[in-house]
Amino acid sequence: MNNAYQELVSLNKEIALLGSAASCLGWDQETYLPKKALSHRAEQLSCLSGKIHAMATGKDFQAKLEAAEQAGSNNLTESANLREWRHGFDKSNKLPQELVERSSQASSLGQASWAEARDKNEFHIFAPQLEKLIDIAKEKAELWGYQDEPYDALLGCYERGAKTSDVAKIFETFRPQIIETARLAVEQSLANPARNFEGDFPIAAQQTLNQEVAASIGFDFEAGRIDTTTHPFCTTLGPQDIRLTTRYYSHDFTSSLFGVMHETGHGLYEQGLPADDFGLPSGNAVSLGIHESQSLLWEAHVGRSRGFWNKWFPRAQELFPQMLDWTVDEFLQTINQAKYSLIRVDADEATYDLHILLRFALERQILNGEIAIADIPAAWNESFQSMFGIQPETDTLGCLQDIHWAMGGMGYFSTYSLGNLNASQLFHTATKDSSVREAFDKADYAPLLSWMRENIHAHGSTYHPQDLMKKATGETTNAEYHLAHLKRRFLDQG
Amino acid sequence: MNNAYQELVSLNKEIALLGSAASCLGWDQETYLPKKALSHRAEQLSCLSGKIHAMATGKDFQAKLEAAEQAGSNNLTESANLREWRHGFDKSNKLPQELVERSSQASSLGQASWAEARDKNEFHIFAPQLEKLIDIAKEKAELWGYQDEPYDALLGCYERGAKTSDVAKIFETFRPQIIETARLAVEQSLANPARNFEGDFPIAAQQTLNQEVAASIGFDFEAGRIDTTTHPFCTTLGPQDIRLTTRYYSHDFTSSLFGVMHETGHGLYEQGLPADDFGLPSGNAVSLGIHESQSLLWEAHVGRSRGFWNKWFPRAQELFPQMLDWTVDEFLQTINQAKYSLIRVDADEATYDLHILLRFALERQILNGEIAIADIPAAWNESFQSMFGIQPETDTLGCLQDIHWAMGGMGYFSTYSLGNLNASQLFHTATKDSSVREAFDKADYAPLLSWMRENIHAHGSTYHPQDLMKKATGETTNAEYHLAHLKRRFLDQG
């Protein structure tokens, strides 16, 4: 390792120390912050992010980066880190300070006007702010540059190296088949009504089950914890400090459990990244589409499977005596029902991707100017009708339901479906190994986790997501495995 | 307000933002940090404190300070802030970096060897490290400068503007009287044995009582909270973000309750400081001796009083049914027993100051070279015998019991007794006002809190502690009020 490279590493480690300190403040804000402390917390975070931004975009960083590039890299990890640092540095420096501030302000105002518009069901309240946000997104895309269309530049913020046309191609093949599969799944669920949960599921008992499950699938509670928040998330405060959160409903214990399994999947990825490289690209998660593959793997492929409940259902019955007269089959039928729903976050596995495909198509058209802001509600409802066979009666239940656009997060949505497809593809490949498969059927997930550790987690951001998928599974993201998974789960059962 | 002053304010506000971010990391470390995350947390804190130190001692600070001094102050607050900034800046800059690092290392090693020595009851394990810590303390005192003796410079770290000879003079008057008062109190308690608590006091019920009491004496739970730690403390994460902690024993609910009332006293002071001046001397607590006066006021003068329990005992009985056959008198006798104890932190009000007077005298002799390190155990035991009439059988129960010296905190102990004396004196003065007194007797503490808000909290560090005492009570710290309080509590009752 040469000196110039090492100096750049040190600078990035320092940036990561401040960044992870900010993550601690952010975690505290969502979990334990007293009400009146919010404005001081915002000042603390803004002070820290100002310092981080200055360090990551300043002349010192540039000089160290250039010196390290000049000296050259000695191995794959070094060259990947240099590649990612250069990419990040150039990307940050292409945006003038004025635009960064305007963007941050538009995002704040956007979220406020979105919340009001959603509460009042009046899209026109949000429209002018959305217009500004779209203009800013286009401005950024022009400054960052793109190959085919502006959407490339935005997508790349979440899915490193992804091209819109590649994602579009995957989704085009996927679209007619998932529409059909969802339709059949909904039909079948309608024909086989499931039992409903009854009675109260005490939160303490839910917490016990969640902790036991998370620990048993490999989450290290000496390097992480679970707390309660309104919106569940996973955040990293250090290489051995991964904080998960969840929320509890007393009428349904599976909501917090699947939430925890989802966040545990994120947490296992973070706990599996190379700890010594914390703060370097080689120690960071590579993309949202890969991150989401890990959360969905544990939530859906593990958590909603028969083998898992063969093991865990007796424990759930112990903790929740009202489940004592249920069979595992009845329970599986209840947790794996398919149903069209207006709201994305309430959607089941079978219909979830429809919500994403709708948004992805719409975003591209908005960015390319094919749909005017004022026409979004009509376009949304029309698409919804054609894909789901129903449409929302209000914009609150339609195009105003998500916060993403209001935050300026154009390009984010597609990573949810990429996560679904990647999860199924990785699961398929991992379980081709008979020892992984046999253990999985017996609810022993150590081999599955080892496979992910070795094939995904250990690589950090050394490879771009699609290169990582190819290395791990032999091919880039392919919808076939997810479709096969959904058919097995929703069409072969019952 | 002139520009030069305003620039200095801005710089100090930024330092305070980073400092309070570090406080958040510190709070999290004591409350929720996963075990394996400790070393990364240490790195985060060291990175932040490095940045804070550089900002508070650097050329930019110096230039801004000089410019502001040149421009002059417009009012009392500005001139107090300039005075304190100058004092702090000079003090920090008098220590070479090499000494700061050596001191920090000696403190780490000191705590480790102290812990081992205490566990094994072998003073000689700690002795070499203590020698180094004393040498460093002397070195610092020489660099900082002092008027009469090196101890002045160390004491001044905790009690701004205090002179050792003044404190010694207060303690000299106090000493024979407190020894006699303690003796009589112990005798009287022995003659009137109290009832013991029985059964289990559930933690949830303790928490309910603690929250109700803290809120009722004025702690704002929208600007603070209570969590659980091994060692109770109060820390400030922002002007409206005061975090208290406590620990619970299931055999005695009063331990956590008095702990919470103590920390609430600290918290009320912090919540009462001028919020707009957060991070400036005028918005900071002035000294440990004043801080401790606030915690002891609420723990001892309020929490152990008859009026308080006339109101709260029925509530305690509701929460802890095993107390139903107790009278308030019996309960007061139990919580106000005097007894000689070897361990300072277990001491009652009547005997607590003996522990401090012993340490204060010893520290001075050690600093002045009158006692060699190796002779500390013998000197400790001899003093103990003469003051308490008993002596520890082991050093673990004697001179090895406290962490303070191992941390390099020579000079700290005396602030505990100053806090006791100040609390009694402030309480005496406040309750000379008949409306404060009458409300106090009816367990209405709003007027008492208002008095403290106005006479202590509102002033931040504008006045030195003894000037503040004089302004608030008409005289500097005087032991007479505390002696009178102890005699009323321990010798007139039963």
C-alpha cells in the first residue's frame, strides 16, 4: 500500500467517523429525542454535514485523490476504491453550491406541501413544488451527465452504474408476466379465504419473538439492537453498531415480525461488510437494489416460507395462545394472501411490483417531458386501472401516497423491484447448493447467510451491482427467478 | 452588539454544536450502545474532541477573541463572556500538546490500574500510576499558575475563581462541628432503630413514581428524559435536551427515587439556563459546587422532607402495597437514618461531608508533598479513625474506593461539600420568603424553583460562584446553614 493511497484512506476514515456520528444523532432523533430538542438537533446535523461536505469535496481531498491516482493501485480493492472516490468527488463537485442549497430547500418545502396536499387530497397544492423538484432533478442530470436520457443520472444515485435502458429492458419482459401472475394470485386468494387473527398480541411478547428470530437468523445483538419508531429503518452507526427499528400493532404480530426480518436482512448485510474497510467504498454497501435484495431475502424467502414456520409456529403459539387452534397451513395461507391494494406499502409480495412498474414508467415520462405535472393524477389512475383493474378514488390514495418525489428522490422506486428480482435470483442460486437447500428446509439458515456473506457482503462496493450479480449468480438481474418464486408461493399452494 | 463580538459568538456556537453532538454520543454509549461498538465510539469521540480542541485553541479563535476584546463589551453579559473566553483560551493554550496527550494516556492507564488494584485490594498496583498522575497535576498547576499553592490551579478547573485557602477556611470552621453533629446523629439513629423495607418494588412502578415526582417538581419531559444506566448522571445534549439516568434496586424504591431527584436537580438547572446563550459562558452552568447545590436541594431539602412525603407517601403506598401499614413518620425515620459507613457513595446526609473533608485534606498534603504516595493508605486509615471512630480493613474499602484520582481529577471532591453547604444556604435564603416557605410546606415547589431560576439559573457563568452566592444570599459560602439543617433533620426528630 503506497503512502498517497494511505493518506486518502485516512481522510475518508475521518469523514466516515463524522458521518457515523451524524447517523447516531439521526438514530436518536427517531427513537428518543425529546420533542422540544428537534431544532437544536437539526442545527447539530447541519453543522456536521457541512463539515463532511467540505472535507469530501475540498482541495485537500482533490490533492490526495490525484496523488493516489498518480501512484496507482496495487490490487483490485485499491483500484475499486480509487474509482468510487473519483466518481463521488466529481459528482459532488459538478453541482454548484447554489444548486445544492436550492435543492435542499426545495426538498424541505416539497415535503411540507406534499403533506398538506395529501392531507387535503388536493394535488394542485403540491404541483408547483413538484415542478420545481423535477426542474432541479433535470438540472442535476444535465450537470452530472448521462448516456441516453436524464433518468440515467438520477437512477445512478441509488443504483451505481445502472442504465435506464437496461432496467427498462428487464422490466419490459417482467411486466406482462407479473401482471398475469398477480391476477392469478389474487384470484386464487379470493377463492381460498384465509382466517383472520383475533385478540391482542402483547408488545412484550412480539418483542421476544422478534429478538429470538433475528438472533437465530444471524443478527449479532452485541453489534446492534432493535428499537421502536413510527417508520421502521436500519441505520449504521459504526462497523459493529447496526440499529434496527420497528413498530408494533397489537392486532397483528406478523407486521412487526416481518418488519424486523426485513430490517434484519439490511442489518446482516451491514454486519457482513468488511469491518476494516468501514468508510471506504470496499466497506460500504453497493446499492439500494442489492441492499433491498438482502432485506427481502430474509423477510420473504425465509420469513414467509413453510420451513421457517414449521420451526417457529409452535413458539408463536406459546407466546400468543390465541394461535393454539391454528394449523401451520392455515397460518401460511393467512400470511401469503394476495390482494390488489391502492397503497404500495400495504401491498403483498404478489402485487408489490405492479406499484413499482407504474412509478418507474411514470417517472421516465415525467423526466422526458412526455407527461406534464398537472396530468400526473390522470396518468396515474389510468395506469393503475390497466394494471390492477381498479383505480384510486382520491389522489391521496393515488399519486400523493409516497414521500419520495417530494424529497427529490426521482429514480429511487425502481430499486425496490430490482431488490425483489435480485433476492429471488440470489436465493435460487444459493439454494442450488444442496447443503444450503437442505439446511434451509430444516430452518437452519447459517449456510444461506454464509453464502450471502461470501458472495455479496464481503465485496462491499468493489463491483458495480450488475457485475456483482453476474459474479454471484452467473448472470445480470433476470426476472425469471422472481416470477418462478411467486408462482410457487401463490399458485401451487392452497 | 458589535461585529467582532458576534463573530466570536458564532464560532463558540459552532463549537457548542459539535460539543453537544459529542454529548449525544456519550449518552448513547452509557445507555444503548451495543457491546462491540465501543472502540468505534471511542474513535468517533476522539475525532470530534480533536476538532473541538483545534477550534477552541486555534489562531482563528485567538484573532476573533482579540478583535472582540479590542472592540470592547456593551454590557455585563458580553464582558463576562469575554472574560471567560479569555480565561479558557489561555488555560488551554498553556498546556503543550505533548502534556495533553500524556495526561489523557495517564488517565486511561490510571483507571485500568486503579480498577485492578481495587479488585485485588493491592494499593501498590495503582501507586506508580497515581504517582504519574500527581506529577502531571503538578506540571499542569505550574503551567496554569496559581496564587498560593498548586492546589489552587486544580480546584479552579471545577470551581471557577475559588482559592484553596478560602475553601480551607470554610472547611476548618465546619470540620469540628460536622464531626460532632454526625456523631450525635449516628447516636440518635442507633437509639431509634428504623423499620426495614420488605418485599419487591417492581421497576415499572418505581419508574412511574420517579416520572411523576420529577415532572411535579418542574422537570420538562418535552425537553428531557430518564433512561437507565449503571452509574446515574445528567447530561446536556442541547438547550432543550437534558438526559437524566438512574439505576433500580428491587429491594428499595427510594434509591432510584432520590437518585432521580438528585439528577432532576441538575436537570432543572440546565433547563433553566438562558437557552439563547447555549454554548456561551452566560448560557453555561458556572461550577460543580453550584451544580451540586441544585441537585442536593431537590434530593435532600425537598425529597427527604416531611412536607414532600405528606403529599407523596399515599402515592408510594398505592404503587407499593407493602408500604400500606407504614406511617409517614416511620418512613421518614427510615430514609433519614445516620450511620457511619466506609464508602462515600453509600453515606447519608449527616456523615457525607466527613468523607469529603478527609479527601480534601489528603489531596492538599499529597500535592504539597507532605504525604508520599506509598503512605496514602496509612494516612487515609488514620484520618478515618479520627473522624469516624472506625477504619477500613482493606484499601478497597478505603483509599481505593473512588475513581476520581485515577482519572486525574485532583481537586474535584471539595465541590461535593461546597454543594452541600451552598444548597442549605440557598434553601435558607429562598425560604425566608414566606410565600416560598408556605408553598414548600404544602409540597408546592413552583415558588422555590422560580427563586432558583431567577437567582441562580438565569445567570449562567456571568458571575463567579462565590460572587453568585453573595448576590443570591448576601454572603459567600457559610457552613452555618448546612449545620443548622442537619441538626434540624437529625437531632430534633424522633
